[in-house]
Amino acid sequence: MIVSASRRTDIPAFYAQWFINRVRDGYCTVPNPFNKTQVARVSLLRNDVDVIVFWTRNPEPLMPHLKELEAKGYRFYFHYTITGYPRLIDIRSPCLESALAAFRRLADEIGTARVIWRYDPILFGNMTDLKYHAERFAEIARSLRGFTRRCVVSLADPYPKAERRLQRLARQGVHFFRADEAHLDTIGALMEILAQSARENGMEVFSCAERFNFSKHGVLPGKCIDDDLIESLFGIRLAIKKDASQRKECGCVVSKDIGVYNTCLFGCPFCYATTSFKQARKKFESHHPDAPSLADWLEAGAGNDGLRSVQSS
């Protein structure tokens, strides 16, 4: 089993102590995103976990626990997002200088092949045009030269839950355009520039769940939860298929996500995993690091009684 930690929230940044507690206890519980009374128990025992894939904008809270994970024999790698967007667009992510420094420390600790730089989502707009992305990407790539071998890029998707937030930004003078067929020339030109910058700094670039194929521009279709990468990193071949629960364009293989939606505090206006930042703050404040589940206190197999408050635990 591959454990995804997590597409739904930033576990390393906000729930690192909970995660290591669950590893020590050997399991966690995960509610069905569409029916929270359905709660699954997920084994985190070393013998049941082939690989852990972490997704983060800030790994530092988890980093003190990585030696323990390695000592227990867990295999893992990181997807680490660094975009360096203007603060008006990305108000709570670590500043660029801090994010780059943490990335380098993480790569020094676990190896450059196990830390993947994500430059996504790519937002096109009046503050973030082709020139902006070309310059920002090159700046970050130079700073990460020798600290990663792979970069993942993706275009921003028009998620309905993000539309209201983007409208608020529009009232502040920040406008975006949809990356669609009408802008393919601009998008293709950018992909060529990014691929060239990456090569100059010892990296390959892969796309993530894109409906457009940018291979001719030097950006190959990628898999974020990647059985081929896992084989090259850890020498194991997993007999698993493409994850049918993901979008058609997604190439990822099957994994078990242990996160919970509406729990991330970064407040990115383009986020697909958070409907309400107010609800995310409320869930974070009620979070307990000893709970079996990341949000609330959920026990598996208890039906409607599976949800208990932290206070009653």
C-alpha cells in the first residue's frame, strides 16, 4: 500500500505530531469525504506500508521525525511546492527564502532524488504573465540546483469552490485568465522556457494531470504517485494500477490518502481541497495530536457513533 500524506491537506506543515503519533500506534482512521459516518481504519504498520508520499509547502515540523521513520524502515519521498507568488496571491505560504532553505536542508537529509519540486499551480494573469513565470521559475531553479532532480508543473484548474476567492482578488486588481485552447501558444512557449531552465539546472520537468500534452515543448506527462519512480528510488516493483478515483488526466497509481479536506491553513485562493478557510481554522483548533483521525475524533467501524468530540475522548 502507498500512503498519500496528503493531497487533501498539508500534513507535514500542520499535523506532523499527529502523523508520527499514528505511525507509533500503527494505524489511523480516515472518514469518507462524502459521508463522515463511514470511517476506515488504515494500517500504518511498516509491513503494510510500501511507501509514503508527502505533499507540503513546509516540511520543517516533520523533519525532526524523519530519522525515526527511516530507523523504522519506512520508505518515503516528498512533493514540495515552491512558487514564490506575490503575497497578494499567496498570503500564508513560507516566504521564498525560507522555503528554499528548508528544501535544501531536506534534500541534504534524505537525498536529492527524494525531494521533488512542484511549481504549481501555474496562474496566468496581469501580475503573473509569461515573463513573470519565466523569471521566477529560473530564480527558484538556480537556487535548487544540485538539490533536486525533478520538477512537476501544472496549470491552474478552474475549481468552482475557488471562484469566489478569485473574484475577491479581481476586486483588488488581480486578474487571471483560464489556461485553455485559446492560450495554447503562450502556454507552450512558457513550457519550453521552463524545460530549458530546468535542464540548465540539472532537472527534468513533468506535468501533472494535464489535458494538454507538452512533450514537444520538453515537458513529459508525469505521475506524482509514481510506481516507476518508486522502483528507481527503492528498488521495489509494486503491482498496482492507475488510480481510477483520480481525474482521467491523472497518471498516479493507487494510494490511500489519510488526510481530511478543509483542514489546511495556508489559505491559497486557488485551493481545490478547502471549501471554507473558516472551517479549516475551526478544525485545526479542535485537532488533537493523539486522535486516531486528523480531524475530529473518529473511530473505525462505529457507524454514526464513530464521531466523538476531543473533550469526550
